[in-house]
Amino acid sequence: MEERYHPQKIESKWQNRWRKDKLFKAVEVPEQKKYYLMEMFPYPSGKIHMGHVRNYTIGDVVARYKRMRGYNVLHPMGWDAFGMPAENAAIANNTHPAKWTYENIDTMRAQLKRLGFSYDWERELATCQPEYYRWEQWLFLKMVELGMAYRKESFVNWCEPCQTVLANEQVEVGMCWRCGKPVRQKKLWQWFFKITDFAEDLLVHCDMLPGWPDKVTTMQRNWIGKSVGAEIRFPLEGSDSVIPVFTTRPDTIFGATFMCLAPEHPLVAELAEGTDQEEIVESFVERISLQERSSKAIETYEKEGVFIGAHCLNPMNGRRMPIFTANFALMEYGTGAVMSVPAHDQRDFDFAGKYDLPVVVVVNPPDETLDGGTMEAAYTGEGMMVNSGAFDNMGNKDAIEAIVGKMEQEGIGKKMVSFRLRDWGISRQRYWGAPIPMIHCESCGIVPVPEEDLPVVLPETANMLEGGRSPLPTLAEFAKTRCPNCGREDARRETDTMDTFVESSWYFQRYCSPRCDSAMFDKDAVKYWMPVDQYIGGVEHAILHLLYSRYYTRVLESLGLVTFKEPFTRLLTQGMVCKETMACPEHGFLFPEQVRETDDAQKLCGKCGQPIIVGRVEKMSKSKKNVIDPNILLEQYGADTTRLFCLFAAPPERDLEWSNQGVEGSYRFLQRVWRLTMKWLPLLKEASPDSIDLQTMSADEKELYRKTHATIKRVTQDIEARFHFNTVISAVMELVNAMQSMDSIDAGSCRFGVMHFATETTILLLSPIVPHFCEELWEALGHDKSVLLNSWPTFDDAATVKDEIEVVIQVNGKLRGRFTASLADDEKVLKETALADEKVVRFIGSKPVKKVIVVKNKLVNIVI
């Protein structure tokens, strides 16, 4: 063992040995308890960043710890490889998405291996490989067969230059995130998954996920958005048709004075046609279609609308109500139609004021009578019903049930539950994705690709068209095919590809048997490993990815492929890695390596020499250049220091603020442990914990022995309860400090034994965190097998208790001294010791002692 710690040398040594020994290979062992841990797999963007490093380090520590606790651990890694980012990068770098993706996977895999993560690389998968997406195509066909997947026309966010649908998250201030051009609403035929069939079940099970953070289950509940209310049917004037409306406030039906339809509602164009309002309505709908239509964006817009030239009737009182199309009405909520009650809804009140529409009060607050003509704001609280016919003078909460009952009796409405959640639109007009396995035939309609013809392989040699448009519709060798039903040769394949959330909604099942070529997965393997015991990832995935994964698992369960509904037992959402930004007045944001520091600590731009502006601490991002390249850290400090800092700087769920001093401190700590071990190594090789004799120990040996057991206890509890590795590391640092106070001169075998026990314990406790470092020290102590193959150290609870304690002496309640006492000392001994204390004797003098109060193992209070 070398005198100095050289991380690069020992890290490559141990990584090669782990690989040679297949130390991380996982196999099913039915009689052994399993532990399935995984981090959210990365998109292969090119290089890993510090967010990746922190996320995967947290997971790796847990995986190694659980293995040492006797679990059969599965810890896999793969690549979320499809999607628009690869297309964007390919355009920017004048290359092909496939080439870009596979090269990035090679680069990132090498980086992950260099960090020493304990992945079973034999289970590696990439979602862009046909052997993977073949099985989601197979499941798609099963879902179509069972009515769980279907095709319909729907309004979508459409980018004309890119010729593709965009998710709401891909629309930035009304612009496409790829090309920066305006996004509009467009009606397209799309494929959907019927996630709404499981809305209630998904919601109910949010209360059955005790291992998930409350903030995540709350976000899921809000996204599912269950509302209890009524569907009310408003007759169209001069027609037998009705407009169904969902409302959570049926008690206010008598105050509905107008109706608003979403601009995308099919009745808008139909009812406006042939009226004086037709052109005005068309112009309004076209303008609104260019706006971002997410519920979040709409909250920021000024409320506006236009009359569409038609009226409906209030079914409860016959009031003639003008119909508007309004920018705040959404097709994705309820039925896309809103009964507007301006007296009791602020949004409707503002709209009514703008367009001079009547305000009718139907709920008065207690002890007050409202006037719709003079109200300055809507009243949304509880109260007594007025202007509501037979329901006057009822409390409005009681009136809800009565009014809905009356509607059901007359056939004009019914009690109803509505969900904010909408069916999952999976169609994307993009190239780099999994093809949808359907065929369009003029004779047979839309027919499925036969199972034996799967997978429908994405042609990876095709080049994207100008502006990043998909080549699939114009690629004859892909699009043109034979109808499997009638044999027509002019049938065409579906050229949309699947939303990449589909791939990430079941990859954790595939990890259980990634080489299975006869099914989505081996049922026995999934039965053994699933559900995932611990899932780790960013809170930004708290809604869609996790919700879709929960849904997809329910689909598999309903088909009898799995026996559980929830895929993840425990979830940890780690915080972000943050750093201050640095900017030059001339050159803008600067990378840390572009900043030079003067002798007097002034920071200057490395390009022009001007003083830089240090901004606030925020999430590391390439755009603001406040990033740290993990490769630089690996070269300078090694993997173990990088891992140590990521864990020590903050608890996993909190944001980590980057600190160069913190990295240096972590490196110095490892150097300190290395030097301490080197100092004692010749003596420790001859010693054994068996030489420990509690009866002959000196006081400092007893304290170190106690401290070692107490550290094992604290570290174990902090990992098990909270994964708070920062306090784990702090506890081990305290133990190392205690070890450094031990003198090796004239030490006997008992001292050697205690130091041997403390040193081995330190190495074992640190081994999940800094594995290469600990493997080297473990080997130096004479062990011939990996430290990972050892059991986690155990503690003796009795040994953690101190034999001696410090007792405080008070005189009339004020501190006057301290002394050390044995835990076995009784009150008489404590009293006598306190009264004999030199400082106390001098303070009391000749004054008589009235009383002595003894609080066992804590204090003695002398009253004079």
C-alpha cells in the first residue's frame, strides 16, 4: 500500500476487478430477500452532469448498503433514447439521431463506469432498440383489441415548421421549443390510451403510497383532479339539441345568465355558421388558436370572448342565455362548455362586466342581501338561496342535493363525477420514436399489424427532412405496405410514432429479464423482482412519468401479466445541484473555467479581464454556464471524492449548493483516513478485535470502543430511516477524530484490538460511499475478498452507553462546577462529591447548607 492516496490509480484497479469478478451481476435467488433499486434512466444527451452524478451516487450507496445487509440487489441502468432532443441535436450537429444517440450512450456509459456505480451492465437496455420497442408495439395491439387504445380527432399544440404535435411542456410562451416559431391549435387524428378508465383507481391509491413524498402524491391527486358535481343539459334555442355542461356548483343554476364554449368546441363553428357573427367568430377562434392553451397559461390572459350568434335556455327557469366562445373555456375540462354565473364566480363576474351581461344573485351571505347591480366582486361563499324558486331560503349546500334530484326527476341533469385527467394522446408526428403498429387500407380501414410481423422497425438510415420534419410519410420503403386483411398492395403504415413517455412507462419491468425474446418480460423474473423497492429521481417527473408508469402497470395487471398495480414502493426525489452564475458585461455568462481569480480574490473574465458579476445561486444549467464538468473533478480528485462531496453537502431531498472548498474538504478527509490507516497498519496487522478485553481497557480505549458502537448505530439508523448520508459522513468523521487521539506509543494488544475494530468499522461504514478507497484499505488490512462481500457491521446497544457522565454542580440554581461520575454512583456519592468540590467549598464558605437536590446522572443543586 502506497504512502499517499492516489485515487486515479486505485479506482481503475478496483473497477477492473469488479468487472472481472462480475460482482454486481444479479440473479434470482428465491430463498433470498430481494431489493430492487433504480434511478430514473437518463436521456443520452452527450455527457453526464452533476445532477446525474448526485442522483446515481445516492442510489449506488443504497444498493451497496442493502447488499451488505444481506439483500439480493438488482441495480440496473439503461437509456431513455427516443425523442425530440435527439432530433434537435442531430440538426444542430449535422448528423443522424441514431448516430448521435449511440455515440452519446458510449460516452455516458464510460463516465458512469468511471464513477464506480454498481450497475449490472448485463441488463443494460436502450429504448430505441427494436428488441425493446417491439414489446410496447405488441401491448399497443392488445390495448386496441380491448378498447384501451383508440383513434380520434383532437385539438393539439401544432408546430407548422416542424410538422409535429408538441406537449404543453414543449410550448414556451406560445413558441415551439425547437424552432422558436408560433404554435397553434390544430385538429388532428391522434391515437389515445384510455387512462381515464383508471382515474378513480389511480386517485385512491395515492393514499396507499406511504413510501412516497407527500408533495408528489399531492401533485398526482391534483393532476387527476376529481370533481363531484352535476351534468346539466341546456336546450339550444330553436333546436332539439342540448349542450351538456359539467359544474361543481349546481346550487347556482338559477343565476346562470350566459354560456361560454371553448374556442375548440365543435358547436362554435356550427352555431355561428350563417349568422352575422360568423366572420367575427372565425377570426377570434383563429387568433386564440395561436395562443398557448394550457390551464396555467390561461390564468395569465385577460378574459375575452365573442357572441357566436346563438342562444340556449336555462333548464331550471327558462332564461334565454347568449352563447359566447371565450378564451378561458377549455375543452380539456368538463365538456368544454361553461354555465356562467357572474354573481358567484369571479372569472364570470369580470367577463359579465366587460360585455355588459346580467348579474343575478342566487346565494346571499348570512345576514346580508346582495344586489347584482351594485356588486363589486363575486360572492363565492356559503349562504341562503334566493331567486331560486322552490329552493329559496335553503342553505346552498343543502340545495345542491335537492336541485340535482329535481334535475334527475325532470331528465335535465344528473349527479356526475368529472376528472381533470384526460386520455393520454400518444401520437407524435416525429421520426425518432417507436412506430405505431397500425396499417391504413382503403378497403378495410385501419387494421393492426399481425403480431408475427413485429417489430415494425424504424428505419435508422432515413434522413430527416428540412426543418426536422419526419421522413416517414414520404419514405416509400417504410410507409407503403400490404394490407394483412385483404392483400391490397397500396396500404400505408401509420407514420406517427409513440410519445416517448410510453418507453419510460415500463422499462423497470423489462430490466427484470432484458434479454427475454418471447414476451415483454419473463413473468417469474418480474414476480421475484417487482415492484421496485426504491425509485430515485427528480421531482420534475412527479406527474407525467410517474402517473403514466402507474397507469401502464395497471394495464399490464388487467391483462394478467403482473399481479400488482403500483410499480414503485418507495420514491425519493432528490434536490437539484446549484451554483452561482458568473457573467461578464461584454461576454455574458461564463463557465467557471473562463473565470480567473487574482491574488486579492477578485474574479475577472478570462477573455477580456473585466470584473465579473456574481449572480444568485440557482440550478446548474448549460444556458447559464454555472456548471461543473464531472470529468474535471474525476481527473483532479477522483470518483470517491466526487461521490463524498455530493453526499456530504446536503440531505438527498434538499438542493445542493456547489462549493469548491467543500470538494477540497472531502478530499482532505480521505487523505486523513488514509494517513491514519498507514500509521497504524503495521500494528493492526498483528492485532485482532478478539484481543479486546473490556476489563483491562484504559479510559480512552473504552471511549473509542463505545464511540465505534455508537457510530455503527447512528449510521445504520440514519441510512435506514432517511438516507441522510450527510449525517452518516459526519458521524464517521467524529469517529475518525476519536481514533486520531489514540497514542500508538507503548500500546498494548488491547489498544491494538480496539483500533483494529475502529479502523475496520470505519472502512465498512464508508464503503458504500467511497468504494474504491475502502477496497484498497480493506485489502491492506489483509482481507482477500471485496469489502462489499462483508456483512454490515452490527452494534451492541449496551456498549454504546457511556460508563461515566459529567455531572453539573449548582449553588442556588447557578452553575458553580462540574465533575465526572460513574453511572453506578448512587445519590449519596454524587452528593458527597459535589460538596467536596474545591470551587464549591470556597464559594459556600461558612454558610449553612439547607438542602441538596440530586438529579441522577445530571446535576447536584446545593441550596444555601
